Amino acid sequence: MTNVFVSLLVLIVGFILLMKGADFFVEGSSSIATRFHIPSLIIGLTIVAMGTSLPECAVSITASMDGNNALAVANAVGSNIFNLMVVCGISALFVPIAVQVNTLKREFPFSVLCAILLMILGYFGMILGHIDGIVLLILFVGYIVYMIVSAKKAMNTYQEEEEIKVISMGLSLVYIVGGAIAIKFGGDFVVDSASNIALSLGMSQNLVGLTIVALGTSLPELVTSMVAAKKGEVDMALGNVIGSNVFNILFVLGIAATISPITFIFENIIDILILTIFSLIVLYFGFTKHKIDRKEGIIMLLLYVAYLAYIIIR
């Protein structure tokens, strides 16, 4: 009982670190984006996405090194499903998420292709080996190069007048670094404490990875996107989710597989297939009106609840 109480306290501390860290991270990133005339979508797809994916990265790499393969894959895939359906869904409840044409034609489809590639690599041989990990990392480097080129083009054609609070460069960097550190440790605290509580209830490693750990490591994306949406940074809210999902598959699982081959179970393939289907549904929502409105956000949240019910039953 004492251990559960301590875990609950650590969980609360983790939540506080995540929320404050995400708040500072968005403010620092938005300020730099405005100062250098970089659209917030680009910042969301790169810096913010990487910063908020630190927990997934830490958990999956540690799990891979410890041989907890089920946790490594379930954490990354579960986080991506949570990011897409819950983070975007809740953000849409605050304010309709406008989806740019370029996002619909390039970044979003690329994130879907990443999920399909992971499913194919995992299905053949039911293992993500060293070579597969290297392939994912090469694709990740290509993605980052593409984003840098896009940022440079955006800087040349930047015409938006964004009302974002601009703070000094030094303070912006302190906010970003400090926010990232708070996010990292907050994520660790939440994952460790939540896992301890869940495992004491007799849940399987795969189920813990898809639910508790995925939720814990996705809290930075959730809080960051909610803060961004409330501040009117809807481009950053969506960009953060897409960027994080690409980062989780290409970098997180790429690093984990390069360090130690990851064995797949059939449930992993099913979950990646569900992630792909959910991605296509959200992509369709974006194409219909070039935005994700409150009604669609509710549908996304209901689909996630149905998915949760499915994985608990199975």
C-alpha cells in the first residue's frame, strides 16, 4: 500500500513537470519561430516534436536494451495512436484545427507511409533487425533534411503576421532546454509510477505499453498541443503530432532496433494496422474541409475509446 501511495505522489509530480515543461517549450519555440520568420508548423514538425518525444525515446531504447521488446514496440505504436486520436481530438475541442494543403499532401501521408513500412518490416520475419533499424534512421535523416529545406523556403516567403509573444533569444533557449528537461523527467516519473501501479494489478507488458506507458509518454504531446491550440497555434498543435509520430517510428524504433533486434508479436501488427486506418480517417477529415472541427474531434475520441476497449478485452 505504501508503494502505491509513493507511486501516486511521483505520478502527480510527473504531471506537474510535464505541464509546466510543455508550456515553457511552446513559448520558447513560438518565440524563436516568430523571430526567424519560420512558420509554427515547421517548428512543430521538428523541434517541438522531438522534444515531446523524449519520453518515448527513453522508454523504447531502455526497453530494447533490457530485452523488453513488447514494451518497446507497444510504447511507440500506442503513443502514435494516442497522439493522433486523443491529442488531435482534444485539441479540436478547443479550436478547429486548420490543416494546410502541404500538410495533407506531404507530411501527413509520409507519417502514414512510415506506419505501413513498419508493419511490412515487422510482418516479414516478425522481427525488426539491425538493418531495418538502419533503414528507418536513414529515412529519418532524409525527413530532417527535407524539413530544414522547407524551413529555408518558408523563411524566404514568410508573410504571416502572427501575434506571438517574442522574448529574448537567451530566455527562449532557456525555456526550450528547461522545458525539454522537465518533460523528460516528468515523462520518466509518470511512466515508472504508472507502470508500477499497473503491474501490481496484473496487467501484461504489452497492455501496459499500449495504455499506461503510451499515455504517460504521450502526455507531453497532449499538453503541448492543448497549450498550442489554446494560444491559437493550431499549426503547431497538428505539426507536433505528425512530427512526433514520424519521430517515434523512424528514430525511436530505428535506434532501438539498431541497438538490439526487436521481436514482433501478432498483436503488434494488428495495432500498427489500426494506427494506419486511424491515420487515413483523420487524413480524410482534413481533406473534406481543410480542418478538423469539434464534431470530428469527438468522433476521434470515441474511436480511441473503442480501441481501448478492444485491447483490454483481447
